Amino acid sequence: MDVTAKPAHAGCKAVSEILSRVGDKWTIQVVVALSLGSRRFNGIKRHVGGISQQMLTRTLKTLERDGMVERIVHHSSPPQVEYSLTPLGYSLAETAHQLAQWAAAHQLEIEGNRLQYDARSP
């Protein structure tokens, strides 16, 4: 028996944590905003409607920690900070775009299914 191997549930927990983070409403919207190109903080905030400054700061820090966003400081007066996606971040953006295309392609079918379900439910 390999004593260095992690139990299977440890891998599931790690995957679950990552899926929870990338499935977060703000994470996906920030990644999609940055998939259009590098942006400064306020540019991201304008693109992602409804996000608070605190939540955007937290989301960007988390994405930077996970290696999906790069924070670039331009040493000017005043200093300017720009955010951009890393290759890992772009791979998430690509997956998010595929999910959005799937949702758009199946939107009417899902709405129809909901109407049928609701009509059958008491």
C-alpha cells in the first residue's frame, strides 16, 4: 500500500473547492471581462455590473492567487495597475464561453421544460 497517496476524498474535496470558486457569479464575469483584454480596476468594475469594490478586490486577489489573473503595476505617477488573464485564465474563459453558447442554444428548450414541469406541479 502506498502511504504517500492521498485518499480519494481529498482529490474530490480539492476539485469541489475549485469548481465552487470558478462557478462563482463574480469569478466568471471578471474572467469574461478580462478575456476581452487587459483592464484597469475601474474598467473591470464598469464591465461587471453590480459588483462592489470590495467583492471585485477579493475576486481579483483570489484569481491572482490561483494563477488565473496577472496583476501588472506600471511605475508611473500615479502608479497604474492593470489586470490580465494568464494562459490558465484564458482556458477558463474559453470554457465559460462554451457554457454560455450551450445555454443560449438550449434556452428555449429549457424554458419549455420549465413550463411543462410547472404545469404538472401542484
